Amino acid sequence: MEKSTSEEFMQQDVPVCKEGHINFFASMPCPMKNRFGDIFLEFLNEYEEKEYMPVYCPTVQLDAHKRIGAVIKDITEENELPDLFLSTGFGTNYSAPFRTRFMESGILKGYTPESQKPFIPEHLKSVMDKYGFGMLGLGSWQLVVDTRKLKDDTPRASSWDDLLKPEFKGLVTMHGHEGHTIISAVHHYYYEKFGMEGLVKFGENLKGVKHFSNIIKAIGAVDPQSTVYYILPAVIANQIPAKFSALPIQLKEGDIISPLLIYVKSDAMKKAEGLLEFFDMDSLSDLLKKSGYYPPASFNWDEPAYFPDWDNILQKDQMVFDKELTEAFEAKLEVFDYETI
């Protein structure tokens, strides 16, 4: 099958849905995108030998990439919505119009593999049921230190709260991409603990926001724009070569959790049974664990970890809420460079 360029897909030259198919949109983090595609195509080789409806997944089969929020933000009709999609956060699908039209109406539901459900704590299950999201894996944001830049007088972080202290000003860089600072679980942490003032202070203390490719290039480099500490998703931190001497720090609150979510259209649940088997594959589970997105069965529930208050967060219109958080965070943020190397 001829591949499409990312630019073409951004211009909607590649359709999101295809009639007569199960339409699957897999929006995966860049560091695991290619391996995920390999595993999925291997799965399709066996899937297509069975009596299942054919699958259309432009993000894998056509190598066309776009964030799920950009795809669904303007959708108003059920037939324009993918039958199944993966998402790395709570975004457009929790905006007021989308929530009312597709989620509260029951058109779209969360899906969690049956093998994973017994391992999810009851209080988390209740939030998942209340807001209609399913869970494939639990990712996280980590604080990574460039050990080559640690000096005797460099302040040491033992808590996420430390990053708001005056002595950490200019010592921390955060990952962002595609022209966005990414309102993430980290921002939710500071908002929950310190309100909008905490987000302003967080932005003020950061050296800047950069694409992870530029962060990896900066680690270990003698560069005035590089820093000692970096805030990165685990899926990215796990890709940093060992020779760079960058290590995640165990903070007292633990890593800040960010889930990998699954949604399925209610009327597609039956026809998608064969496709849903993909999410129970050992090869996918192994990839998730290596990438830092632990399936519930593999997640260490006894280790410290900070779960944002999703019950409080998801009551809000996410488009409005994200805008408020972005404005507060960027109020005194001096550097924002999201260009890739």
C-alpha cells in the first residue's frame, strides 16, 4: 500500500474513516510509534485470514500521523467518528460539545481489556466508569537529571514541589511539541496543589519548553541553553542512550501518572471483537512495559505515584480548562522551542 506523507494527512488528504471497514485511529507517542506499527501489522496478517471486517488504520497502514484531538475536534456526526481510537490524554473528547454529543449520549465508551480489569483499584474503576474511558496502560512524567551537570552546589530535588523554589529557577526544561506546551498531568499536579499561582511560578522557574529530540541532544552537551533537570514522559526518558548519563529521580510523590486510553463506539463493539484481541497480545504488552506504559496487571500499585484528580479535572470543559492552564503557565515562560533537530 502506498504511503502517505504526514503533511498530506495534516491537510486531510488521507481520510480518517473508510466505509465498510472498522476504523481505528492509533495516536501513539513518537518513541513507540514505529514498533507499535510493526506489532499491529503482524497482528493484521493473522487477522485478515479470519472472517472479520477489514480494518482501516491510517496512522499505521498509511503511515499518516496526526494527534487524535486534531482529528476529532470538528466532528459532529457519528459516522465521521473512528470506531476505535487510542489517546494519550484527556483532550478534545472532554470538551463540552464532544462530551455531550458522543460520550454522555453513550455513542462512545471506554474499553479496558478484560485481562486488565481485575488489577485496577475500585476507586479508579469508578472514575473510569463515570467519565467513560478505558485504559491500556499507565504512563508517567518523570524528572530526569543530567548527572554530568551536577555540581556540589547544585540544588537536589526530592519532591515535585522543589521545582517551584527560587534555587531551581533556570535549572529545568520540559518537553513540548507541535507548537504546544502540552497541558499535561504535570500541570494538573501544580494546579491541584497551588492553583493558578503555582502554574505561573512553574512557568517562571523553567528554563524553557523544548521538543524531546532537542532535549536529548542537549543532555551532556556544553550548551548555555541546556539545564540540569528535564521533565519528560517515561516513554521518552526510556529512549535516552545510557552513555548520556541521564537518570530519572525518585521523588517522594513518585512519577506523575498519565494514562494511555481506549475508546470504542458502542455500536462497533461487536464487529470489533477480533480487533480488540490485539490489546491482549503479549508483544504489545512487552512494548508498553519497555516504553513505560505499564498495563494495569504490570503496574506496581504499591510504589509511590501521583494520580491527578481525574474526577475533578474531567468535570470541566477540557478545551476551556486547558486554555486557562496554558495562559497561566505561559505567563512568564521565557523560552518555547518546539522545533525538532
